[in-house]
Amino acid sequence: MVTIVSGRREHLVNQHRALSTSVTPPHCYIVVAMNEPTAHEWLPRVPPYAATVAVTTPDKRLPLAAARNLGAQRAIEESAEVLVFLDVDCVPTAELITAYATAAGRHPDALLGGAVGYLPEGVGAFDANRMSVARFHEFRPRLADGDIAPADPNLFWSLSFATTAETWKTSGGFHEMYRGYGGEDTDFALSAQRANVPFLWVGGAEALHQYHSTESPPVRHLDDILDNGRLFARRWGYWPMSGWLEAFHALGLVARDARTGDWAKVGASVGPDAAPQEGADQ
């Protein structure tokens, strides 16, 4: 299993605790620490033992895509046959790894996604009522254990997903020019689809997202969303994250060029010349 970490120490400890009760223990537990030099000290020295790899960036923009790729590489080096990715905010149910592994055996050439329920404020990851009060996303189905259903690649999210090591290689991994928040998930799913890798929902592979404060729309990620959105538009021909961009527009933070369809901060250039060049330092 692979998780990427920046802050969220308590969340990581809770994830580790949940993994210790997994019906199927992880073959390896890879923690990718992004600008966190002490993260290797955060977990207790009990199973499942974590192998920590580090990514350091000179700026504050987290290399989410590159970190997931690094985690997958390390897991494959540890002979993992099925790669399970779970965000540090999430704790797995005891059946998550089993459900993903079973689905991967049935569909070794697919990307697999499981349902994630959001815990409300005041409900802990191990509270007795956690499953009954968790809010599951209405557009991402909560299937019965063992059920499989086709999924829209545009609804792929990296909070919780799995695939075989071979299919990971076929997909090409995440595009590492995405830095910071937004865009890299959909790009990955579309790249996988282009490589004839379908995306499927998996029943029983459930996780719970631990509560933390959020911002909607995510104004603090505005620069990342614009930069990553331009990169995505250049690669796929349309802008992602339209709901957030429209919300930023309503706040007077961004404007859209009526001719090109490009978005930029109010007062900034919105034409194609504003887009960072692939391979350049964003």
C-alpha cells in the first residue's frame, strides 16, 4: 500500500492503526514523505512496518503526482503485485485490501476505485458510529461487497484506488508536470483510458476520510488550479475543475478569455501565451 504525506501526522498514525486490523495485511506499506524530514519517526515500530521514502521540493508546491509515482516504484521494487493507493487522510476498512486484491484478480487490466465516506466533525476514525454517519459521495456508488461496475474516468480520484503492478506500468503513472493541487487525477484516468485501461468501481473496498477543515472553493490552491488547468487543457483540449473555476469567477478572482476559453487571474494574461510550457519549471 502507498500513501503520500505532508503534515497530517495524526491521520497517518490512525491509518497505520487501521491497517493493523486489516483482514489482508499489506505486503508492504510505503509512506512517501513530501517535505517532511521527520516523517519516518511518526509511526510506531509495530506491523505493518512502513518504508519511508522522501521527496523534497524547493518551493511549497507539493509534488503529488511525482510522489505517487515514487511510491509505486518502491512498492514494485518490494515485489508488490497489486498497488493500493490511499490518501493519508483516509483509514481503510478491514476489508479494503482484500476487496481490491480480489477485484484485481478478476480484472487485472483495470483501474479500481472504492467508495470513501467523509466523517463529520467530532466523529473519530474509530468511533463506534463512524460508518453510519459517514457521508458517501452521491456520484461515486457504494456497491455491495464483491460487485464491480464500470466507472466514468472523469470521476476517478486518487483518495483510494488500486491496480496491478503490470497495469500501472501500462498506464504510465501520473504526469509529473502537475504540481500542487488539482488536475492530475483526471489526467491519469484519461491517460489510462487511452492505453485501453478501464476504470471500475469495486464494492467492499471502502475507506473513511478523517475530518479536517476545508475551503470551498479552495482559494488557497488557486494558483495550482490555474497552472494545472492550463497543462490539462493543453494535453486534453478542455479545462478541468470547471465548478471551482466558475466559483472563483463568481468571487471576481479569475476571468475567462471569450476567444480562447483560457482562465487566468483577473488582470493577468488569459491567452495561450500564459500557459507554462511542458518541460519548463512551473
